[in-house]
Amino acid sequence: MPTSSPAIEAAKRRVYLFVGTLASLATLAVWLYALRFDDSSPFNRYGLPAVLLYDLGVTWAIATRRVRPSATEPVTLGVLGLLFCARLLSDVALPDVAAPFIQERLLVLMGLSILGLLVLRPRPAVLGIAALFTLHTAAEVARLVLHDAVTPAALGRVASGQLMLLAILGLLTVLAHYRRWWSDAEGLARTDALTHVPNRRETQRCLQAALGGPDPVCVLLLDLDHFKALNDAFGHAAGDDVLREVAALGQSRLRPGDTLGRWGGEEFLAVLPQTALACGVEVAERLREVIAGHVFAHGARVTVSIGVAQRVLGETEAGLIERADAAQYAAKRAGRDQVQAAPPTRAGES
């Protein structure tokens, strides 16, 4: 699947910070309540502190931009699944009157299932849901047997709850397949077929999103030097391989939140939100050095010329790219394999 765009990651960051803070406060409140009133559930007394520490850690990492919000999703889902299993095993030992209502655990299982279908591919999501569903049913039956509470009414309660949940999960699974199909189709429309990085339209959208705020924004316009000669010497298949490798190298050296897209032909455009000109030049130099030092397919050596420009107050998207393009041509004229920064056009640009 294509990586989430900066606009989506920014929206996720805001939502996850709010949800993470709310979840931390709720977990803390439940834990303090369990301590104060001597809750008989071992999970509430000893498991909730671990939940609280994990929640605070993830919220802090997202707030400080140490991780992308999307990168925390599968890990958090796995942690929640393990906690759900721990809660089930903890509740098996409790007497029937003290154990949480079955409806509560069914709601938690349904919530985990929905998260799994949203975060994972349908096949691993369905396998994970089936495993949790089976464990939940076994834990309910084991609790009834352990406390000698096997009655027709109790078994009917368990069976009706499981059947209702099974029907809902089946519907959610079908919807998840359609959602993934639509998501993959959208991803193909946003991705360059050759290099698997954002295409020109998606890169433009990322740039427009970055330019929507007051923070400084830099763009890097990269052009492969003597690319036609490389195609003539090694063939167009080798040229395609070089483009793919340049895209992969560029993505690996950019920061979370930056975007590298194919602009056209052998040109790539990098969008660096919240970045001043000096920092943008440093990023461009790192890209230039790693590409120049890389041995590409068929033993080819490739260099790039990079133009860097920072958005100035009142500048349009077209004006910003035009200045980056002029800086790139200056790098070409100066001998290639170098970085040139576009000079400020208005007072106040750093």
C-alpha cells in the first residue's frame, strides 16, 4: 500500500493526540478507582498501569514527531489484542458475580475487530479476529465450567452473544474487502507506476497542503544528470531501474512528513514542510551525496543537480516551483552534481 500522504498524517496526528490524551485520562481514572475500592480484577489493578505507560509513550512519540501516526497503528493493535487476551484470562478466575458482563467484552472484541479491519489487510485481520473470537468463546465456557455455573440460561446467553457478534463481524469483513479495493484503486491513482512514489498530481496536492499554513516550506527539484546518455549506454530498462533506485534512495533519506514524488521524466520534486532554506539545503546535500556514492544497476554511476527554494510570503505554488527550477538550472550550468539555493525574491525570507 502507498504511504499515507502528509495531509493524512497531519490529520491522524491531531486525532491520535486527542484520543491518546483522553484514553490516558480514562485509564488513569479506572486504575485509581480499582485501587480505591479494592477491585477484585487482577487486570484492573496490575494491567492498567502498563496500558497507561504505553498510551503515554505513544502519545508523546506522536506529539514530538518521533514516529508517524500510521506507523503506530499495527503495533497498537497488537498491544490491544494482547491486553484483551490478558483480560479474558484474568476474568476466567473470577466468580460469576464479580466477572464483567459478557456484553462489555463483546463490545471490546467488536471494537478490536473494527480497528483490525481498518488497519490491516482483510486476510490477516480476519485471521486475528477469528483467533480472538475463539479465545473469547473458550474463556466464557471455561469460566462457567470452573465456577459450576453451566446452566441452559448461561449457555444460551453465551451462544446468543457469540452469534450476534459473528453476524456483525461477517458484515464488517465484507465491507472491509470493498474498502481495501477502493483504497488500493485510490493508491494506484496517486502513485507513479514506475517508481512507486507519489505521481505529479499527488505531489502537487501535498505541496498545496504544506503551503496552506504559515510555516516555512521548502521544495527540492532534482534532475538526473546526463540521463539520456545513460539510456543510450545501458538501455532504457537500465534507465528505468535507475529511476526506481533514485526514488527509493530519496525516500529513505527524507524525514517523516516529507514527500518525494516523480515530477516528470527524470525529475523528482521533494516537499519539505516546516523547513527553512538552510535546512532544505542540508537535506538536498544529503540526497546528492547518497545518490552520487551509490552504485546503480548495471554498474552505472549517477549524479543529480538539485534546486532548492523556500516559499516567501504571498508566493504562489507555481512561483515557488519556478524558482526551484531556476536554481536547478543554475546547478546544471555550474557543472552538475551540486545543490543551488534560489535567492530570496522578497525581504524577510531566511
